[in-house]
Amino acid sequence: MKETDFVEVTVEKEKYAKQNVHKGMTGFICLPEKRDNAWLVVFPDYGAKPDIACISIDENDLKPSDCQEPVD
């Protein structure tokens, strides 16, 4: 995985749910390097609304997505 790749969350975890991120949501990696085996992922909302979240997600909890537009 690398910066700007679209990824999907593969697990439901309380630490993500507290930030309104749930299994099946798609976002994109927003930094060029991972830290502590986790990527910073943005989960944007549509239109002029603010992003749903920008949080660190463990690499093992993500899979590449073919999606070109984030979906929730």
C-alpha cells in the first residue's frame, strides 16, 4: 500500500467505531509512510461536508480497494 491508495476497512473495532469508522468503509491513505504498522487514512464525506474521520488504521485491518470514490 502507498499514499493515495484507496483502502477498505476489513474489521469492526471499537477504536475505529469511536471515530465513526466501520467495517466496509472506504478511504484513502494520506501519508507516504506508515507508522507502527498503521496508515493514516482519510474517510471523506460527500459535497461540502467535513471528512468523516482521519485516523490511524492498522495495516492488517485494511485491504486494497478498486474503488475510485470513497463510499461508506
